[in-house]
Amino acid sequence: MSTEKTAATPNGADAALSDYTLDGQIGFLLRCAYQRASGNLLRRIADHGLTPAQFSVMARLYERGSMSQNRLGRLVGMEPANIRDVVQRLKRRSLLETRSAPDDARRLVVDFSEQGRSLVARLIPLEIESSAQTLASLNPEEQQTLLQLLGRLVETDDR
Amino acid sequence: MSTEKTAATPNGADAALSDYTLDGQIGFLLRCAYQRASGNLLRRIADHGLTPAQFSVMARLYERGSMSQNRLGRLVGMEPANIRDVVQRLKRRSLLETRSAPDDARRLVVDFSEQGRSLVARLIPLEIESSAQTLASLNPEEQQTLLQLLGRLVETDDR
DNA sequence: CCCATATCGTTATGATCATAACGATATGGG
DNA sequence: CCCATATCGTTATGATCATAACGATATGGG
């Protein structure tokens, strides 16, 4: 006989409704924490006209250099439809440029404009500040631990 | 004289471009981790017609009982405009009901329908499963540490 | 009592997400 | 060589977010 799902024994072997708390769920905590981190960054870069998502695209391009739109999306965790729109908006603001790849007609190569490269270089220190603010309630050791654990959670994500 | 921002000394006192990595930024990690957690939950509840955000609203209501739409939003980290739309969709699917508060004409009291309460009770075990999957790459002690550190990051958020 | 101030819910706008479906192009194995 | 299969980018759809602006209602101090 299988264990009952509705019984809600105080600490049953199959975790049941009794010991459930929304605030203890990793997904809910991650959403709240991301909201906070995102807000901290946005406050600093909004007047430069960028969002956190847009910034992550610019930062990845700054780190890795010019690459295809699709690959850029994978490296920042955006679906093709999503990275497309973000690149589009950054193009409209003359921060990025695109050209079709000479060796593969399917690919769209994304690169900085002069302004784009200059802007992201000026914004990176603001992100570093923002990260420090987000982590401010933890001591340095705890900060390292958190970053390391999150890194392992995400490990097999991108490249 | 102030330290230069563009110099990029290998490990300058003011963290500069040289030691910046997108993958080391708390905000970026949180976004990727949330994406993963959200996907794990969505896969389990999508065929019941709910999203992770909708589920969090239902779960909070299940924990705390009937309350005003605005307060419900605060307790799940949603702005008034946002919680409004989510409640609207759940109402349209007859999972929630609303009535105006007898003692305060501004307030809209949100409560379950029979179906709604029954559905969330059936879905909570799926979220517990989903949380376990999200945390699967960490050992139990590390899982506790992560939850505790995230909790402190978010501490002064709701309620 | 009255009114400045706060709270609640709504509307509008624009960006971010996931998903499904699609055409165009590459590629590799037979 | 050819064709099944994969990859790339696009379009469309619907949900989730933050923000600004607004009317309606409560509230508390003078």
C-alpha cells in the first residue's frame, strides 16, 4: 500500500502539506532574491537607458567578443526569440551592430558599436557596486559560499 | 587624487574591469538559478494550467488564508498592477473569488473557490518535488546553507 | 469637523520570459 | 551527390515584471 498523500502526518516520510512553507522553497527565494538584485542594478543603470537583461548581453559580449546572436543568447540564458528582441532594442539605440556571417548565411554576428563598448565599460563598475549592495547582509565568507553554491546549481547551464 | 577607473590594475583597490566576470555576479547567477527552478516547477504544474507565479499566489493564500489583493501581492513580491493581473487570470479560471471588504471600500478580498483550494493542495507536493530537483546537485547540508543565505538576502522583503 | 496624507485598486506602457511553429541554410552519412 | 537532420533566426502569443499616473476611500491631527 502506498503512503497517503492527503493524510498530512506531522513529519511524514513523504513531505506533505503540513511542513510546507512557501518561504522555504528554493524557487520562491530565488525569485525574491533576483528581484532585489535586479532592482539594485536597475537603479544604477536605468538613467543610462539599460535594463539588467540588456546589461548582461553587453557584458557577455564584452568578455567574449563578437559572436552569433544565437550563441550570445545561450551564454546569457535567453531563448532565441528573447535575445533577438534584446539585440534589436540595443541596435535601435546604436549600442550594437549586426552583420550576417560570411561563412554561414544562417548566422547573424553581433558586435559593439563604439558607443556600446564605451558604455558597457563605464557600467561594469556600477554592476560591481550593485553586487556588493545585494550581498551586503552577508559577511565575505558567506558571500563566497553563496556564489559558489549558486554556481553549482546552475553549473550545466551555459557553455 | 582619486583612483583611475579605466586603468584596470590587475587587482586594484577599486574592483575594475580586469577582474570582472559576468558569471561571478550575484544578479546574473540568481537569474539563471531562478530560470532553472521556475522551469522545474512549470514542467510539473503546466498541465494543471498554472505558472510558478500563479502557484506562489495560491500557496500564500493557502498558508495565510483570505486577505486583500494588495497585501497578497506584497506577501509574494508582486506590485499592485502585477498581482491584479494574476488574480484576474485565476478568477477567470474559477480558482479564486473576490469580494469587496465590508469595512473598507478600497479593499478587494481574495479567497479560494472550492476548486482552487483543492488544486493548490494537490500541487504542493509537486512543488516540493520540484524544489528537491532544483537542489539536487547539492548535499543536504549545502542545501540548508543555501536556503538560509538566500533567506537572509531577502530578509527585509515582505511582511 | 476637515483636510493633508496614505492606502487601495486600476489603466497604460514597455521590457522580459517561454513556447510553438515556421522558413532558410548547413552538414554529414549513405 | 542527396537528403534526413540539425541549427539559426523570425513571428506570434500569452504571462510576468516595473513604473507612472490616476481616481476612490480611510485616517489622523489640528
